[in-house]
Amino acid sequence: MRKLIAFDEDTFDKLRQLGRDRMATLQELADEAFADLLKKHGIPIDLKDALRKSAATSDQHRGKH
């Protein structure tokens, strides 16, 4: 799915430089940033993450830590 995101010129220049420094595309940087944002808010990013989160919740409910 394609969506447009606008950046101010300074931010875009810094992202391009970061991409060059890390040999990553802007898409790869965006994927990493959005995955981090979802993780920060406790939203699973994929099935593996969702299953891990579900198992941890089940263990807590059973009194295991």
C-alpha cells in the first residue's frame, strides 16, 4: 500500500544522510521507525510478536513471571 508523507526539507535531508550512512533506503528507515513506534505503544508488529505478547499475558494471568 502506498501513502504519502510530507517532511520539512531539513528533516528529509537528515533522513537521506542517515540512509546513506547506514546504507539503507528511506523505506527501510520508515519501516524501522514505524515498527519502533508500534512496539512503544504495545501493538504487535507481526504474528510472531503477537504470539509472544499473548504468551506473556497468559503467563502473567497464571501467576508466572
